[in-house]
Amino acid sequence: MAPIVNCCGIEIECSEFTNTCSVCGADYNWNGTRLAPREQWGEETGESIADIMRPMSDEDWDRI
């Protein structure tokens, strides 16, 4: 069963890789941990939001 977090008075089931609050836009991972704001995503790796949010290709999976 996926974790459920309470954000802005609503319950968010964290069943996806990224789960977003529809009220404030906060993001949570599949474990229910609140993530850093999106503008900070990719700072350490040089990735853009577009890189991070795009679906993974077969080539991406092969590198893991």
C-alpha cells in the first residue's frame, strides 16, 4: 500500500514516482518524502526539469 501524506488539508496517495499537491504544488516521492522545490531539481547533476520529468527510454534503463 502506498504511503499517504497530508498536505494543505488533503490526503495525497504517494503511488507514483512524483506526487504533487493540487493546492500548493509541493512534490512528494513514492515514499511520502517531500521533495525540494522543482526550481532546485537538477542543480547537482546539470539536468533541466524537462530532462527529469520526461519518460525514461530503453537506453536510459540500460544505463541503470
